[in-house]
Amino acid sequence: HHKNPVGKEWRWKMDPPDMIVSEAINLHRKMIKTMKGVPGVQPNRLEEAYTVKHCALSLVGEPIMYPRINEMVGELHQRDISTFLVTNAQFPKAIIDLDPVTQLYVSIDASNKDALKAIDRPLFGDFWERFTGSLKALREKGQRTVYRLTLVKQWNMEDENDEEELCQYVKLLELGQPDLIEIKAVTYCGKSDASNLTMKNVPWHSEVRKFADTLCERTNGEYGTAAEHVHSCCTLLARKKVFFKDGEWHTWINYPKFHQLMKEYYASNGEKTFSTVDYLEKTPSWALWGAQEEGFDPKETRHYRKKKTKTLVGEKSMSP
């Protein structure tokens, strides 16, 4: 029926974690197989794609609501698959009870209660208390934590120089003290009855960058502008005392080290813990903030879509 389930608690049929993971991998491989012989697909990349290495527990719904989420995360880690879990910050206890994941995100869709209500249309009456409680719970997690700010013009980024709004964001930073702050532009997915967004609500990368730079300045040096991905309209602020070592940024992830640490964690029944600094990796120069490559790996070949229409004089050429 293609409708997303909505609820304050889990009340649906529950598939076992091992089945979910194994079936997801099987379906992934079937999907990849259909790309065989497609013009432009490199055989070595096709073969590489059959091995699942990363899992994003995000997009539709609230993954942390799944009652057996820790078992599912364990199934993924057992297969050396990294875990990137995104929560909407309405279940603080679930965050507390969550086993380590590679990177734990909290969606920060607004800086204050009224704006959050307008943008997220939360189900809970105490949504703001749940939201701030989730941020406090995030603060106690030992592994990589991220605030994800999705910028929407005319909603949550009216003016990057708005001192009141910026101060509100800084207060939220103080609550959760995330390792990283990912600031990106909203992605327009077409017209929908559930949303009144249009392309006019999608900021340019230059606007996202300016917002990130301004917010970073308000943290009084606690965070630094570490990386950006221009073709994704995404920027990254990082906590300096954690990621800036010997004059260089280390915002990337050492995946083999993470999987080793998780094996030790499970073998000790959770007694042997670890932290963010234990699986850092140096950020490549092409991914750094302000790099000439703008976040695109120079080893890869970038293809540009040819425009069928003429570009007007003064029209921006960068895609949002």
C-alpha cells in the first residue's frame, strides 16, 4: 500500500532480526545483479557491490522503535556491516538502551519548540521534553554521535544572521554535545500530498555553507569546519578536541578497527567499552572544507549531465 506506519508504540507484526538482515542482503544482491551489462557499469565495481559493508537504519519511520533493535544491530555487526542509525529524538529511553552503533544521528529539524511542532508534526503531546531528553541521552553515548540539521528555506533558516535562532541551536548543542554536526540541504523528492515543499525551499550549497560557518563561529571554537560535499549540498562541523589531531582532521572512520572493537564488546557482554577516538581515521585532503575537489574523490570519474536548455545570463549553474 506504500503508506508509512505511524504510531506512538510498536503495534505491528514483528519479523525476527536475523531474517530482516539476511533478506535485506539477499534483496540487495538481486538488485545489484540487474545492473550487469548496463553501459558504464564497471565489472570490478559490480562485483564489489555484492558485498554489503554499510547499513543506514534511517529514512522512513523510526528504527529505534523496533523492540529488537539491539539484536538487529548485532546481526549486522556480526557480518562486519557498519551501522548508521538515525532517530527523530522522541524515544530517549531507547537511546539509552541502544548498544553501540558505528554512528548515531539525531535529526535536529528546528531550533525551538514551536518550529519543531510546525515542521515535524509530532505525535506526542510532550514532544519537546522527549526531544530534549533524547539529546541529553545522546550526550552519554560513548561512540560517534551526530546532530543532523536539514535546512529548509522559509522554515528553519530564514536568516543565518538571526542571533536568536542561532543561540537556540547553540543551546541544543550544549544539551547533547554531539561529536559531529552534519548540516545539509533538504532534498526535494517531488510533489506530495504529505508535503508542500517545492524547489524554492531547497537552499544552494553556498547558503548551506554560510549557515554552517556562522553556526560554527557561535560555538566559540569548540567546533571547526571540517569537511564538505558540494555535490550533496552537505557540510560537516566537528568537535576539535576529538577530531583535530596534530593540525589535521580525523573525521573518517576506521571500519576494521570498529568491527574489532565490537567483537570485543560482545565477547565481554558489554563490559569492554570503547569511544569515538578509538576508531578515527584521517580525513583525505580532497574531502576537507574548502578543498579544490569540493569533496569529490579525484580517483573517480565525475560525469556531468548535459543541459538541454540554455543557461540564462546570471543564472546559477550549481545544482542545489
